[in-house]
Amino acid sequence: MNEIPNSIEARDRAYQMHPLVNLKAHETTGSLVIDRGEGVYVFDRDGKRYFEGLAGLWSVAVGFGEKRLAEAAKAQMEKLPYYHVFSHKTHGPSVDLAEKLIRLAPVPMSKVHFTSSGSEANDLVVKLCWYRSNALGKPEKKKIIGRVKGYHGVTIAAGSITGLARNHASFDLPIDRFLHTHCPDFDSLALPGESEAAFSKRMASELETLILEEGPQTVAAFFGEPVMGSGGVYVPPENYWQEIQAVLRKYDVLLVADEVITGFGRTGNMFGTETFGMQPDVMVVSKQIASSYMPIAAILMSDGFYRPIAEESDRLGVFGHGFTASGHPVATAVALENIRIIEERDLVGNCRARSPRFLAHLRELAAHPKVKVTRGIGLIGALELHPVGDVGRAGAAMAAAALEEGVIGRAVGDSFCLCPPLIITDSELDEMFALVAKALDRSDPAG
Ligand code: PMP
């Protein structure tokens, strides 16, 4: 499209600083303007249709253009567009959603606190871990362990738990007290002949070594995505979470399950915690909770996690924390309606039913000469390409070719990630993979 002065493209380049781009290059390359969406598709301003193979940012579970969510937002806007939950005030949608989450939680949870984003939620969980350790008279127990390639957001604490160089470099992250253990990338890190179960045992023993080196009395919590998402989609190998949890229990280290991507059906169960038999003390959810139609995240806490925090606020006289938009009525109303849709249409069941076809397509692509390995579970997966030149070149070329073919995915290093809306049908899955296969044939990292 020829750019006209004063066009959206020109004004975007002039005024907006974008995430996850080369900012300097962006000043000349600019953005693709997405104009509208419908089901699994989005359309640019020329009317070109794109298959949204990443459901926006791993999040638009019910697909684009869902009228019920627009209506829920409008109704709440008209009734009570805003109120807060500070200082003993509340409103119906925040209470309804908190109750719903407690009822849905796969392990006993006691309290919910809302934030507007996954980063804020993880940031706050770190603060709560520190507050809780002080409450328990263990002021030393403050260190947080994340994993290489783990993604938990970009604020100072959440960005420090994240284990990706691109989110650390030149930001002076991670800050002190944040440590990282290995990524459970079986395909790359397994020793010759090592079984998945043996690999998982070794990962757990590496974690134990780290905890012992640091001193167990200094380690408060371990954060993990049940399936790593933004770092490139790494599905834990057999027994991984069982082995990791045994170490955490042994040293009284809390487990925080970051379900921001896996929550609300992505792995074929409502939560990744169920898929992998996890027993977290805290769960963080966002994205699919409202299909990203509104910004909202939630922290679910067990009673054992919450109780010392309540005691400490009693001692201090107040819980000195709060976000203006915590439990925002429109965001909570939209999330409730979105969860209703997920339940009524059994989108978790749809994920389970479509998953074998999704994984079969991925396996088929694994035979392509440009593909090194594929990974996936439920309706989330990745193809990792053989590197060509610098790391990331093959992945970027693949994402560019995919866009030309009309499918949007996410390049992470040399992996190309897919995470389509949970409403996807078999024929739409076939269509998406046909486009991906064409893109793979034509992608040219040397070009
Ligand atoms: N945790 C996980 C697992 C995520 O995938 C993300 C976002 N990709 C976040 C946290 C951060 O969420 P947000 O972008 O809403 O801050």
C-alpha cells in the first residue's frame, strides 16, 4: 500500500513506540494496520485476511468479533462504568468473578486479587512473597527462582523472573534476589540416551543444587509456566513437575503456577495445573480469562499463602497495596461472560478434541528439511527451524513468509509458534497448516 501523509501508518511511525520491535528499524518499516476481526481471522485495511495463528497474543480464546462480550461491556459501562475495591468497597462483577475463579480452581484456593496485566500480577506475587516471609519472621527468605526461557512479564520484578536475554539486556535486569534454573528443553538438553523421566530428575537435581548453594532459608518461591509459552513453547517432559515439586516441598519453597497462557483451556484442561498434576500455592491467570477483550489478570492464593499476609496487615493496620483498576467492573463483567462462553460452548473440550489433529499437522511438518524439531500440547505448539546464520534469522524469515501467505504466528529465536483461538474447527486447522507449510517452503533466511 502506498503510504499517504497523515495516514495511520505515517502517524503510527511518528507517534507510537512499539513493543518487541527494533525501534530504529520500525521508524522506517512501520506497522501492518489490523482493522477488524472475525472468528479466527483478522483483516488489514486493504481487506486482506490473515489467519490469527497466535490468537492475538496467545489469548483470544473465543475468537474475534464475539458480540456477547461487546454487549456485556456495554451493559456494565451503562450501569456502573467504574468503581474500585479499595477501603471496604466492592461491586457485583468483581465478587462474581472472584467466586467463579475460586470454584474453577483445580486446587483449593482461598482469595483472588485482580490486576490489569500478567506482569503486574507476577510483580505483585513477588511483593506478596516478601511480605509473607516478613510476616512469618523469615526476613531472609526472599529469593525468587525462575527458568531460562521462562516468561513472566516485563515490569522490574516480573521481568527479573523472566529468563530471556532480550527482556534483560540494557534494562539492568534481573535485579538481585532473582535466580534462574534450566529450561526443560528435552530435545536440546537431554544427554545421549537419557529418558524423559531421567532428564526430569536431573532438572530437579539441578534445581536442588541451586537452592542448596543459595541456602534454602533464603529462597521464597519458584515461578513456572505449566507449558513455557513466549520463550518458544516448551512442553515439560514426563514427570517434570512431580520432580520439581518434590524439591520445592523439601525446602519449603512456594510454587507459583503462571497460567497466563495455559489458563482457560489451552492444554486441554481448564488449567495447565490439572494437565500436569501441579499443586501450586499461587496461580496467576490473564489473557484467555477475558479473551483479551479487556485487560485483566488475577492472582489466586491458597489459604496457607494468604493467611500470614492477612495477619501482617492486621499488625501494620493496613494492607498497603492497591491498583486503581483492580477488579475493574467492565473488565470483570467481560471476563465472566467470556468464561460463560468457554463453558457453554465447551471450548476446553474443543481443544481436547482438535488437539490430535493439531499435533498430527505439527508432526507432519517435522519431516520438512528446514525443520529441526516440533513441540506441542493441546492447541499450542512450535516448529523449531534449523538455524541459518545468526540465531533468529530462520525464525524471522519464517514469520515474514507466513505473513505473506496470510497466517500470523510468532517467531521466537528460530521457533515459529502457533496458538490459535480455541474455537478453531478441523477445517480451519487444516487451512492454517496448509498456509504454514507453504510459508515454510518459501521462507528464505538467506534472502
Ligand atoms: N506470564 C506469562 C506466562 C505470559 O505469557 C505473559 C504475556 N505473554 C505474561 C506473564 C505477562 O502478561 P502481560 O503482557 O499482560 O503483562
